[in-house]
Amino acid sequence: MLAALRQERPGLRVSQDPMDLLACARDASTEGYLERRHGLLPPGPAAVVWPADEEDVRAVVRAAGRARVPLSPLGAASGVVHGTSPGPSWVVLDLKLLDQVALDPARGWVTAGAGVVGERLERALNAQGFSVGHFPSSIYCSTVGGWVAARGAGQLSSRYGKIEDLCVSLRFVDGKGRFLVLNENEQPGLMQSIIGSEGSLGVITAATLRVHPLPSHRALAGFAAPDVATGLSFMRQVMQAGLRPAVFRMYDPTDTLLAGGIPRPSAPPQVQEGCLGRAGLEDDHAAEASVRNASVDLSVGQGWESRLRQAALRVDVQPHLQEWAGWLLARGPWLRRVACSVPSRCLVVLGLEGTRDDVGESLASSLELARNTGAVLLGRGPGERWLTRRYAVTWKMPPLIRAGGWADTLEASAAWSDLPALYADARAATLRHALTLAHFSHAYPEGASIYFTLAGGGGSLEESRRVHRAAVDAALGVFLRHGAALSHHHGVGRMKAGHLSASLGAGAAGALRGLKSALDPHGILNPGVLGLGGGAS
Ligand SMILES: Cc1cc2nc3c(=O)[nH]c(=O)nc-3n(C[C@H](O)[C@H](O)[C@H](O)COP(=O)(O)OP(=O)(O)OC[C@H]3O[C@@H](n4cnc5c(N)ncnc54)[C@H](O)[C@@H]3O)c2cc1C
């Protein structure tokens, strides 16, 4: 296949260098981290190719079809559901050279190549006064094509929508090398089926996404809810009152505790110039430094969790926390019993952005709804802290794994009425296997997503895998029983593939298989994801 391809596209970049193959052999799934932690290097694919344009993509797909060689489309490999796991005879189609960005301010959209990394896209748009409003925590290490392929969500999705809401049109090469342009007016159903197809139906080469002018003002606030049910009621009332906060998240008692607890009330929220989403590493580092350098108040009367957190910042233990957590998790189940039995309230973070007047009005209405539902205002401190640390999660996994622990995240979405029971049942089921914390984010008028973090220890690779799988299956089993979506934004990959048919039902699962046969008749596109077409490596 490679010889024929080189002849047809002489300029195509191809590598069989072992380091290149290793670099594209796994995504950021827990399964991959565990393998590497135990010295098990994945075999890697036969080759990696970097198409420079859509004709290159078509040529690669056609050549793979003729030779029946499986292809694994790759963005930045930040996926967390084992969607990138090429077998030894496979070819990885790395799309990072498709990196053009074209803003059309009059139409209010941007067309971005599949390989554009999120931070680059936002910086390019910010320079011209615009934003897509899609800010996954992985914005520095994920691509536009990956967002669409995984049906992702950014931190501000309550205001701007998920990626499927932002997509105006897609450019796409199917499994026979046919080129398609799908848009929301003419092929809305087909376009929505491609969004979330995780490389199993075709290769996304570019996406046209809605943009909006950068908001001029913002406000941040934190609240303490006495329990999960009260916090959810507050969130539901805000969303159903027609308010559109950009950020709205509630941490369950364990997550609240591990994040430092309920802080002492700080200065009241206020409408300020600026917006929440703007990407910019330097700004984040500067803000983080200012939190670290802030004078530490250990006065009597301050919450003990808050004092502990400030002291930790002072002596700069933050970088080592994950290693300590990993060490503790590896030493037995007692930690999860302790962490989960300490009573605590729930921290709620609210972030608004828009015009000065809009933000002012939404803030006043939200504060009134908080008073009516029993959520206590904590001032703007918790919101400001969230803002400075909103991408910090990206770098936590390796130290935890290195120290012998593991962590994984599972997210489901459900209607407001189902969320309390879904949360309680999934937590009870997973606690048998792992430390479990959760937060509710991505709120909408009809419901919200729950994001569970599971963490465990485990000794050998086999033991870690067994416990990890048991915890994941326990959670997914509860999601299925409650009729909740298996994924809100991470996708299905290979990790959840075994549960997808049950989740979709026989009819929809059959329709998905039909679409696969029509668009990928040779079955060469990322076989195994979404349970389609066999062969995970
Ligand atoms: C620390 C961390 C935080 C995260 N936070 C978020 C978050 O806030 N929100 C969120 O939605 N996700 C989040 N994720 C998950 C991940 O970043 C997203 O799934 C992201 O959309 C993947 O983009 P990628 O470019 O890295 O895709 P990859 O990991 O390279 O690929 C993901 C899947 O899509 C397929 N694919 C990739 N590009 C294409 C293409 N052009 N055409 C067809 N198929 C393709 C791949 O084959 C694979 O199956 C997070 C991950 C990490 C590690």
C-alpha cells in the first residue's frame, strides 16, 4: 500500500520511524497509561502518514481500501476512551497538517482544518475580536477534527452549546475515498451522524463553526449548597428561567472536599470587564502565580479546609499532590472510605459573560434564585479560583499513574428529574471498586451532565486493569439502567463499545451498522470503535 501511495502522491509525508509509531499508538485513556506505567509498550501501527490536503486524504483512504489496510484517523491523541489503538498492520492518518483557519466575520463563522489545535484556533480568532466559545479542558492538546469526531463539549457549553450545536458544515472523506460536504440545512441528519463517529465512518477534513464577538463583561460567583439535591434544584431553576450562564458547575461533597472545601465568604460578585473563555497560557500562568503569591490568611474562624489549602499553596505542595494521592490509593481502600464519609457541603461555581447589562441582570436573577433555593453566596472567590485553574486538570494524570494509582473519568447526561437518583446509584456502584467523586457541569434547560472521577490503586497491571474495568462497568451499568446517555462529551471509543448496543436499542444500533456498511464498505476505518467492525489491537 505504501509503495503505491508514494507513487501516486510523491510529496506525501510517511514515517515508519519507531518513535513516530510509538507516539501515535495510544490516546490518553487510562488503559494506555496503565500499559506504559508497567513497561508494556504498544506495538504501534505499520506507518504514520501526514496528508497535507484533502486530495492526500482521499488518496490514502483509497489505497487503504484497495489493500484492506485499517486506518486510524488521529487528531492530537487526547481522547480518553481508547479510540486510538492501531494494530501492527494499520496505518495512522495524522491530520495535523490540515491546519488552515479562515474567519468569515460577516457570516459569523470560521472554517478550520481538522488538524487545528484548539488553542491556536482561539488565539487566531481572539486577535480579530471573536471566539468559538468551545473550551475543552484539553484545549491545548486537542484538534477541531477530534472535537467533532468525539462530539465534545467545552467548559462554556451551557452558553454556546456543544460542538454539534456549533457546527455549520463539515468536509469529509468516506471509507471509499468519496468527498462529501455536509451542512446543517441540507443534510442535517447525516451531518449529525458524522459528529461523534470517532473515525469509524470517514475522515473529517475541516469544520465550519459558528463564532461570536468576544464578550465585553463577566461576573463570577460561588455558592455553598447544603446537599446535592438543593444544588441541582438551584441549577435547574437558573437554566429554566432562561438565563444562560457560561459556567455552571456543582461539585459533590467528596469533590468539594478534595478541591479544598467550602471557602470563607469573599468579596461579593461584581460585573467586570473581560470574558471567561479567552485562551492564553501566559495569562493562566500569571493568574496562577498571583494565587500562589497571595498573602496567606490563617486566622481563627476560617474554614479548616480553606486554611489547609492556603498553607499547601504557600509551601508549594500542589505539584506533588497527585503523586501523594497515587501513593495513598495504591495502598488500599481505606482512603476512599474516609474521603467519602467526611460530611461536606457542595460548592457551586457560576460564571456569566456578555454585555454589561446582560451580565448585571443575569447576576441579580441568579442571586435571587440562590436565596430562594437555599444556596448560600460565598462571593466571587470560588469562581476566580476556578478560572485560574480551569486547565490544570490536563497535567494531573502522569504523576498519579507514576505513583502507582490510576484515575479515569466517565460522564453521562440525563434530565434534571433523573439526575439525583443516577448520581446516588452510580456512586454507590463504583465506590465498591474505586474512590469516586463527581461534579455536575454542562447545564441545559432540560438537564445536565454528571462527570464522575474514579481513582484506584492496584499493584500489577492485571490487577489494576481488573479493578479499573470493574469500576467502569459498574458505572456504565447504572447509566444504562437509568436510560442516561453513555457519554456526554468523551465519546464511546473501545472503552464503552460493549455497552453501546444496549444503550441505543436494537433499531438504532442496526441503523448505525447500516451507515457503516454504506460509508465504509471495506470496514477499514478505525475498526472496533463504537463496536463497529471488529479488531481492536
Ligand atoms: C486532560 C483532558 C481533559 C479533557 N477535557 C475535555 C473536555 O473538557 N471536553 C471534551 O469534550 N473532551 C475532553 N477531553 C477528551 C479529548 O480531549 C476530546 O475527546 C477531544 O475532542 C479529542 O481531540 P483530539 O484531537 O485529541 O482527538 P484524538 O484523541 O486524536 O481522536 C479522538 C477520536 O476521534 C477520531 N478522530 C480524530 N480526528 C479525526 C478526524 N479528523 N476525522 C475523523 N476521526 C477523527 C480518532 O480516530 C479517535 O477515535 C479531555 C482529555 C484530556 C486528556
